[in-house]
Amino acid sequence: MTASDASSTPAIVTAAILVIGDEILSGRTKDKNIGYIAEYLTNIGIELREVRIVADVQEEIVSALNGLRSRYGYVFTTGGIGPTHDDITADSVAAAFGVPIELDPRAVAMLSERFPADQLNEARLRMARIPVGAELIANSVSKAPGFNIGNVYVMAGVPSIMQAMLDVVAPTLTTGVKILSDTVRAGLREGDIGTALAEVARMHPDVSIGSYPFFSDAGPDTNVVARSRDPEKLRRAMDAIKDMLAAEQAKLS
Amino acid sequence: MTASDASSTPAIVTAAILVIGDEILSGRTKDKNIGYIAEYLTNIGIELREVRIVADVQEEIVSALNGLRSRYGYVFTTGGIGPTHDDITADSVAAAFGVPIELDPRAVAMLSERFPADQLNEARLRMARIPVGAELIANSVSKAPGFNIGNVYVMAGVPSIMQAMLDVVAPTLTTGVKILSDTVRAGLREGDIGTALAEVARMHPDVSIGSYPFFSDAGPDTNVVARSRDPEKLRRAMDAIKDMLAAEQAKLS
């Protein structure tokens, strides 16, 4: 990285996700968006710090959104922007920002690309009600837009639509230095390496080291993952982890 | 329901889930526990109201846990109770409750069922460090226990272990009147029915009515879901929804 890169790229950009929807909390619908957005943000250099799932209740949405948008660089919401009475995300975001919500002619125009005038009924026009001051997020799948206000990006809950919106939003975001990650399979149980791994972690304080147990056909095993924004520090930590694993394997064989 | 049933079963018991783990926030691991617990709680008559996912950072865990345990009847945590340095859930829960954490002889005995003395090393004994005053939750899969303190249930992040722990915990929980649910496939797009559905919802204020769009081979369609603790009110709302759907289908055909 050159000096000019370093000065123009912020070290850390943070984000949170707010999932809005009774159907996720009841278990009827299994969320597919959190994992997708988490991986997407990591890949573009944005660090996801927190996720909340709340019900379709305006005061809950407002409270969670205001808590998250003041703490993190970006907040991405999913769900609750459809045409029915239980879609209250846009109203709730307007309330959180203390701005009015109005029928947005730009959003009406987008809906008109899909729906002839006689189908642009009261319910569908709900999807064109946008907080004043927001920018629209195009929806290439079904036209009804998301929107961005302040550091909050309001997206659909249907995964295919959310993913299309995230592709639209991503190039406009400020991103930080990407976190690099490396993984090694231990060939040992987590408890076999825990003490020695803690020592490696202590010696490499700028590298985040995690261990994740899993079951393979050969029995319990562990993935050790090291993460850092500094490739040299990451390499040194991984070397130390691999040396440690070799020593522990030798002890147990 | 008889009068004595009504007096012994609380109407509403609420809960929250706190997922603890950097690996979920990075997208490296896709959570499989939230949807499972959500459905499980719904089925036994506990209403999941909120979910949070936080990083492996003690102050974040403490803050989220104290926020959730004061608001909801139960809090279920997943993740961070393994043998390595990044497993800080037990320490964080002890800090949230303001109690010491100590090596628990009951937990050591459980671990001894699986590990001979020469394998019960410092790392594995981390899994027997339990906040003082907590009750253990048996782990039939890999022995290392979860624990319950106050209204908080601390469970493993590995899905098979979490599920085994939840089966142990569930019979001990106070449960409320189950929310009954009924679903009808509209055969119409969400925007076709939104206005009329809002009117049905307005006429049935004690029934929660949601609509969930999906794509089928025949094109966009909608599931309409009604939920209520009162079977008669649920039946009446579903009748009204079906009448409305028939009327809307007739209009559009």
C-alpha cells in the first residue's frame, strides 16, 4: 500500500444490520440475509459489528435504529417495505429521523415501469412513500425501491431483491482496509490446543485468532482462523499457529 | 380452556436470543441457531421478541445481555463457551450479573466423563468455569455444560450441542398460551390484496395478520398468515381473509 492509499482509505468502517420482521422472530421464515450481508461487507472492507432482529412494531424499530445508527458507520435494514399494512419500515425510519414521509414521484415513476396505472393501487403506492430527504435505491427485480437516509440503507426482505439492492448500494459506500483472513485445520480437538493457542494469541495482539470446532468423519476437529488488516502480522501469526499445531500433534502422536 | 388453565398459564412469556461470535459477524459461519430456537420457542408457547448478534468483546456482551434480560422473560445465548481464549461468554455473563466465576466441581465431574485426567488440561478446564450461583445445563453430545443464571440460559454455538441443551432446558421453562397460526396462499400478488387486507386487519385487531410475497413457477404469489392466541378469533379472521381473497380473485379474473 502506498502512502496516498493509506491516507485516503479509513482504517476501519463499521456497520450494523437491523432485520425487521415478525416472521423471522416466529421462526416461520428463516433469515437468509444476515449471513449474505455479513460476508459481502467483509469482502468490501466494512466491519459488521452488530445485528438486531426486531418485530414489526414502530417503537421497537425506531429505538433499535437510533441506537445502531449513532454507533456504527452504516446501518443496513432488511424487511418491511412491501405494499401491505404490516410493512411499517419506511414510516418507522421517518420517525427515527424526525422527518415527514411523503409519496415520492421518483418512486412512483419506478413503480410505473412495472405496473400499469390501473394496477398502481393504494397498496402498491404505499411502496412509494419515502421519508423526505432520502435517496432511492433501485430495485432491478421488482421495481419498488429501497432508500438511503443519513447512514441508513433500507432494503427489501426478499433475498433476491435485497441482494440486487446491495449491489447498487455497495459502490457508493466508503470502505476501510479489508480484514485479511487465513484458516488452518488443526487435525486436533479444540481442547487439545486451547492452552497453546492462547499463548500464540497473547504474542500476536494485533491479530484476531479464533478457533471453531467441527465434526468430521474422522471425529472432532478444529479450524483455527487468524484475521488482521496487516498482511505481515497475519503471516507471522499463522506461522506461529502452524508451528504450535505441529508441536501439539507431535505431543499427542 | 378451563378457568384453572387460564389462571395457571400466563398469557404471554417473552424471550430474546443473544448470539455471541465474531465468526457470525464476519460471515465466515452462517448462523443456524436463531431460526431453530425461534421455531422451537413458538411451538412451546414462548414469544421471541428480539435477537442480537454481538462480537467476542466482553463489554458488548455485558451491555447487550443486561439490556435483554431486564426486558424479556428469558434470554438464550449461543456461542463462546468452548475451551479457547476467545470463548469469553461465561466470564461476560458473570460480569453482567456481578458475580464471581469459579471452577465448578459439578462441571469438572461432567468433563471427567469424557476426558481422562491427563486430557483435562487448562484449556478444557476453562469449560468448567461457571458463574457462582448458576445451575448447569447438561450436554449429552460433548459433556461440557451450559448454564442457567437468573433468566439467562447460556448454550453452545455448535448447533447439535445447542439443540441438545435446549431439549434439556425446555421442560423447565414457564410457557404461555401458544400463538396459533394459519396460512393461506393468496394466488395473487401482494400489491393486489394489500388494500383489502389492511381493512381485514383493521376489523380483526386481536389477530396479527402478515403477508409474505414469494415467487412460484406460476409467478409472484403471497402467503397470508394470521396469528392469535384465541382460536375463535383466528378462525373468524381467516374466514374474512379467505372471503376477501375470493372477492379479489373474482375482480382480477
